[in-house]
Amino acid sequence: MKIAVSAQGRDLESPVDPRFGRARSFVVFDTETEQTIALDNQVNLNAMQGAGIQAARAVTGLGVSVVITGNIGPKAFAALEAGQVAVYSGAAGTVRQAIEAFQAGRLHPAQRANVEGHWA
């Protein structure tokens, strides 16, 4: 399974970015191989609109099954849901800590967005 975490950096020790659509990057962790890749999200950092939808398309295109983030807006949530990607919001700490919390069952799937659109 591939897990994408919104991050302020490019590795497992990076802090979780509390924003999904405008996260600096996404660290994608493959639970089978334990390999990570970083997906740059620079194009969406200053987007006037559509950042969440574009970020959702990007991570969905990588074949992720789970997204872990701090906060997620309604359009990004809907785009991930349409791509059959489970969303876990409210994460904090490092990317590694967020993944460990998910694997230990300490994070719960989001049922809806937890912030309004255009949240900064």
C-alpha cells in the first residue's frame, strides 16, 4: 500500500504540513518495499484556486491508497474520495510519526473535510 503524507520537506523526518492542497510536498511511503519518494507540490503553493483538486489528482496518479494530512478542504476531499483514496486528517509531528500512528490504528478516517475551501 502507498501512503501519501502532506509534508513541509521531502523525507520521513519532515514535519507534517497542516495544509493538503498547499503543502510544500508529499512524502509517499510504500508499506511493502518501505521505500519513499517525494512529490513536489510547488505548483500549488501559490495557486489562486484549485490547489486541493490538483494536489489530489497528483497523489491519486501515484497510486496511493491513503492520504494523511493536517487539514483538508471539501473539494480536495471529494476528489480523493472519487479516486477511492482514504483520507486521515488531524495528523501532526513528523511524517514518520504520522505513518506510525496510522499503522498503529491511532488515526481515524475522515468522513468529510475539516476546513472550508481556500483555507491557508
